[in-house]
Amino acid sequence: MEEQTGSPAANTDTSTQRNGDEKPRRGSWTKGRKRKKPMKDSNAPKAPLTGYVRFMNDRREQLRAERPDVPFPEITRMLGNEWSKLPPEEKQRYLDEAERDKERYMRELEKYQKTEAYKHFTRKVQEKQKGKRHRGDTGHQTTSESLHEKDVEGKDRTVFDIPIFTEEFLNHSKAREAEMRQLRKTNMEYEERNAALQKHVESMRGAVERLEGDVMQERGRNGLLRQHLETLRQALTSSFSSVPLPGSGETPTLETVDSYMKKLHTIIVSNPQEHENLINTVRDVVNRLDRYLSAFERSVDGFPVSRVLNLLGFFFCPCCSDQIIGPSSAEAHSRSPVHTEPLDLLHFTSQFS
């Protein structure tokens, strides 16, 4: 009987002790409550990938093909070791791509924030936050920008926390690989264009250098021609200083020798019979220009010295014993039966050289 009366009491104590042990366990269950994921904005631009994630996307399939017997967690660990030992220049390539992707994301985000879809999403987030807000936080209001930043952080976390080798992860990797292929193709096209433009630039530089050389050569020739022209002017001025023009009595100077020669030519051509004495005087003066004309003709090949002598109206006939023909008889002499060659003024100058 005593054992029977003792066992219920013992059972009661044991039950009480169990109940006391279970209370703190029920209190600890609330600590393991999972946080709900933030709302996702399906219209927002895709968040950028880090350089490490890009490296893993490029190397994972290759490593799986090389080591099919290695489990997935071990592959991830091996990729982490590869990333840490990757040369700086190769690692920088992935980091640069990540930086460009980040710039792309910021541009698209800035445009997206101006759309009606973004405003509608922020209103939904605000309504949800109001429903969960505690009484003590009723006075606190968050701006649409801060809400979107939280959403972006949540979106980034969801991208980086994709379970490896799931269907979602494989689709994400395929999309990134397609983008990489397109970027490589675009980069190759730009490199080819740059190479073609570089060749064109080099060709243009060579043409410019050749033209500059020609310009310098022509400048040198022009300087030489100007020098000889001044020499010829001085010779004509000195030789014709004693031959005044009929009527005006004008004699040449260095400044007026050009106009003097034109006037002299006009006077001789207008009435050669009346100015036979003047023609003979001019012929003697021309003969005294021997050393000037010969030196000038040898120095500048092809320079039109004959133009100056043509102003005087004199010609040289090679078929008439080197006869000098004056302006009054040049036309009649050219019709003579003994004349077989045209009158050549250059021969006239060459006989003195």
C-alpha cells in the first residue's frame, strides 16, 4: 500500500519536473524564427556580379568536366583557392568586368527610378512596412530611396545566395556566360576596327611627310628662282640704263625695270620700221648680257628666260647661219624658202652659254 501511495506522488513530482523543463524549451523556439525575404522587384534592373562570382561562373563547368568525381562543395572550395592564387592581371580582368557591370546597373537603376513601375513598387513596400510597423515606430517614416536601397541589398543577397548547382543557379550562369560571349565578340570587333584605323593613320602620316618634303623642296626652288630673278633685273637695269625710251626718256631702275621692259616691247612692236636704230641698240645690249644669261640658264633648268627676251621681239634662226632676226622681219623670214626650222628663242640664248 505504501508503494502504491508513493508511486502517484513520485509520478506527480516527475510530471511537474518535466513540465518545468519544457517551459524554457518553448521559450527558446521563438529565437529560431526565420526572417522573411524582402519583396523582390521583378522590373528592377539586374544586380551586378562581383569579380569572384564571374570567375566561378567561368571556371566551374570546366573544373567539373576535368574532375567529375569531386563533390560540389569541394569544387567550390577549389575555386576559392584558385581565386586567391590567381595572378593579379587575370584577377583584374574579372574585377574590371564587374566594375563595368556595376556602372551599367547604376545607369539602368537611375532610369528605372523615374518610371511608374518603380513608384508602384515603392508604394507596395510602404504599405507592407506600415502593416508590420510596431506602435512605438508609428512616427518613423522611410523615404522611397531608402526602401529601394534595402530592396537592392536584399536583391543582391538573393543573387549571391543562390544555392549552387540548382536550376536557378545554372540558368543564372548561362545568362552570364552569354553576356560574356557577347562582350568578347564586341571587344574583338573594336580591336579589329582599331587595327584598321591605325594602318590608315600610318598611311596618312607617310603621305603628310612626303608632302612636307615636296613643299620644302619647292620652297628651296622658289627661293633660288627669286634670287636669279633679282640678278636678271639687276643685269637688265644696268644694261638698259643708257637706253631711254623714245618720247618719255625713261630709263629703268630696280623698281621700274618690269614696266620699262613692257613699254620697250610695245614701242618696238607698234612701229618696228620707225625704231630700227632702237632695235639695233637693244640687240647690242642683249649681246652684252652674255655672262648673265648663260649662268642663269645653266643654274635653273627650264626657267623661262625666253619670256624676257621675247619682250624685245628677237629670234634666232638655226638654219640661216645663226642669224638673229629682229621683230620687223621675223614674220617674213619665217615664210622664206630657205627657212626649214621654226624660230627658236632658246637657241638665241644658248649661243652665248
